[in-house]
Amino acid sequence: MKIAFIGTHGVGKTTLCFELAARMKRLDLSVDIVKEVARQCPLPINQDTTVDAQAWILHTQVAQEIAVTSEYQAVVCDRSVLDNYAYLVHSSGRRPEFEQMVRAWLLTYDALFKVPILQAPTFDGTRDLSQTFQREIDDLIDDLIVDFGVGATMLSPDGRAEWPAVVLQTLDLPTEPPQIDLFSVE
């Protein structure tokens, strides 16, 4: 099973990935996280990104997903190709040569979860702090979800504490690990 959290930068996707992976491990699933690859990109990102930078990010994302999916029962992705593509669209417009790849790769996710903006981005050493840029990317992601017909579950901005449970329920997984009855008498 491969799931991804989609959304703009600074919305808590990374934290959510770790929370969910911990809960999945308690369910005895072998799980790993595909971390956001933009931080490793040797080219400019954020508002200074280029087609080459976003191509590097898209292809690296796919390569890491392939590598991790072959080894684990569950893979949690901190981004998907869709939100990575949104940054490319923001900088350079829609690109048919990338859209075909993004559309095809979106079919490899078992579930996508859209993380809403709850606050302005905070400094993390990499991501842009502009709230306008953050909102523009979020709006582009919403547009691409509709344009690509993506079946993403929208997480409620009012229920942050419940997001891991919502994801588990959507995946038809228990929200708590099964309890072993140590005191049953037979």
C-alpha cells in the first residue's frame, strides 16, 4: 500500500507522515517514509525553481517511491508527484511532457490525502516563507486535483489531532493495535 500526503509547503505533511508511520508500525505493518526530495535538489527551488529543477524533483520522487515500495508493506510519501508538479506549473506553466507522466504515476497511489493550510510557513532552512506563494501553490494543487480527476481525501482543518485516525479509517485499517488477551482462561 502506498499513500501520499499532498499540499503546499509548511502545512505539516512531514509531521503527519511520521505520526502515521508510527501508528502503522504499531499495527505490525512494515512501513517506511519517502521524504520530500526537494530539499536534496542541487538546483534552485521555491519561487526561483526552473523546469530542470522540477524535473529533477519529479524523477527523484518517482525513483525513491519505486525503491521503497519494493521493500515495505506500507509506504507513506511526504508529497506526491501531483504537488511537485504544481511547483513546476507555478514557475513555467502546464507542460504536456510532464503531465502524461504525472497522470500515469498518480495511479500508483492507493490513497492521497490533501493537507490544508493551517498557518503561515515557518522557517525550516529550505522552504519559502511567503504566504502568497504558499497559497498560490495550494490553489494550484486544488486545481490539478480537479483537472486530473484525482480522488483525494480532503483532511479537515478543524480536526488536526484526528488526521492519523482519519487516514487509517480511510485505508480500512484499525485505529488502534489489536489487544492481546493475556488473561483469558481456556
